[in-house]
Amino acid sequence: MKALGLVLAIALVVLLLGGVLRSLRRRQRREAGAIPLTETERELLIAKVPLYACLPSELQDKLEGLIQVFLHEVGFEPCGKLEEVTREMQLIVASQACLLLLGSGYNHFGLLRSVLVYPDAYEVRNEMGIKSIRLGESWKSGSVVLSWKSVRQGAKNPEDGLNVVIHEFAHQLDQYNGTADGLPVLKERADYPEWATVMRRSFADLLEKVENGRRTVLDDYGATNPAEFFAVATETFFEKPVQLEKKHPDLYRQLRRFYGLDPLQWEDPGSKGQKPAV
């Protein structure tokens, strides 16, 4: 009986400690999210991240809070010959990553704790010792790896459907429940059947087109597997919404529902004026 009492006491302490830590984290997130970006930081994002510039002002406000929380919780590490991950680099990465959190219902990226940044494409070896060149990776263990050159190029051109930050952080959402399978946690249980049907059909359609050498609005890499399809579809949703909605309206609707956003309604980046400082 004494042993059982001790076990119960320890379990109670663990539960209480967990509750305290969760409460502390929520408070820290609220405090970090309430800190506005500076006018200089907004000017930077308007100049370097056109997707930020085209957002309605209320979404810019929300995105700024998410950026501050992201930068508070996630560390950046320079890799290869990169000497430093500057504040500018951190803002450019965080602003694009946090687009995925704006309306999706997620307020963070789960286990993510670090972003590793290489200056350019980098070389890795798999478990069999085979080399490959990569522009980015998403690890279930809590890290994202990025090529800064690819980050910069992806941010600069918001209409090519290629964005390594959006791609890799879509994987983070997919991996939120521990599995990379193209099926993230959806808003409602009732959403799963239609999601599965549309994604399966869209993936099969892309696979058939790639095998037959036919061009499509979705990048061919999406035909690799369902996880890559979800990441590629997410890039396309944010960067080529007009083309995606025209060619794959059902897929566009599913992603609009999941992300809680409609990029078709956003302004052209070139027509957006600078947001005033707070």
C-alpha cells in the first residue's frame, strides 16, 4: 500500500508540474506575441517577403505575433560555412513559416526547437552511404534544415510555386502527430473522409501526369509520395492560388479549409502600401 501511495503521489506531482509548465508556456507565448515588430522590421519584410506585403492588415497583425512567438521558442544555428543567422534571416524564415499557422488552428510547430541554416545546397549521406544534394529537410525530432540561398530565392519570387520554407514547414505540420503521411491533424473529425478522397485523387492525377511527361501546376516532386504531395500542394496554394483553383478546385478548397485562408483574396504584393508603425 505504501508503494502504491508513493506512485500515486509521484504521478500527482508530475501532473501538477506539467500543468504549471503548460500555463507558463501559454503566458510566455502571449507576452512574446504582444511585442510588435519595429518599423524597420516591417519594411524589411515588405521588401524581402512579398507574401507578407500582400496580406490584409489584420492578418499582418496576427502574423507578427506568431513571428515573435516563433523567434522566442525556436533557435537558429548556422551550418557549413555560414557564420551567423542574422535577425534579418530569422525574420524572413519565420514570416514564411508562420503563414501556415495564421488560420490553421495550430499555434506552433509541435516539437520544433531548431532551424539549421546552410549558406547553399548541402550534401548528405543516407544510411547506405549514398550522397545527395538537398535544399531543405524536416525532421520529426524537432529540427528543420534550410539552404539560405533557396530561402532567399523562394521568398523573393512569390509566384513560382517553389518555396523551401513553406514546403519544409508544411512537413512539420504533417509530422505534428508523429507521422509524415500527407494527413495532418484536421479541424474536425468530419473533415477526414473528404480530405482523404480529394488528396488521394489529386495525388494519383499528378502521378499519372508526371509518368506521361505532362506539365501541371503542381511541381513534379509532389509525385514522390503523399507527404511530398501535401508539401508541394501547400507551396502551390500560397504561391499559385489562381492556377491551383482553376486546375484543381477541390484540392484548393481542401487547403483553404485546412489553412483557414484564401490567398485568392489577397492583394497583389506590388500594390500594397507600407504598414504604419505602431
